[in-house]
Amino acid sequence: MRWGAEDYSEWEVKRLRWRRRLRLFKKLGIVAVFLATFWAAWNYLPQSWDLSRIGRRWVLERQTQKPWVFYPNCATARYLGAAPIRRGEPGYRTQLDADNDGIACEPIPPWAR
């Protein structure tokens, strides 16, 4: 049997409406507490945490050109002392990374020689 609105008395409808409002007020209260905490933390950061200065420095570091290095093969990289080369470092190429784990020209284990 399905219950419809006509099956509830008037006070039950009001009670359910009030409970829905309470749930909404709880959710809004949680959001308000979160926003107040965030605002307080943002306004009272120490001067050493000047985020605009940190952001400018990050942009400058990203803009600086890394030296372009090309190793034709892993033997050359090992001979020059650059191996192993991690992803993001100068000289890293996917062609030198055999197992695609982010580390190119890994040391050869003794059992594989």
C-alpha cells in the first residue's frame, strides 16, 4: 500500500515540513562554520605566509628555462653520470624509459649483465 499526502493528518505534514527545514538549517550551519573558519584562518595568517609572494615565486620558477640535454642512449647517460634520469629532469625521454615507471636509464642489475 502506497502512502500519499491524503493519508497524513495536517499536523504530520507540518511536522515533516519542520524536520526538512531543520535538516536544511543543519547543513547551512555546517557550511557557515566552515566558511567562518576559513575566513579567520585567511585573515590571521602570519606575515611569512604571504601567498601572493609565494605565487609569484612559483611562477618565476616555472618560467625559468631548464637546460636542454639530449642523451642518445642510456650508455651515454651512464657514462656521463646522469643516470638514472627521473621524469621532469633534463634529458628524460620516454624512449629511454623501458618500463615507463618514470625513471629512465635505471642501473642494470648484476644478474641481467
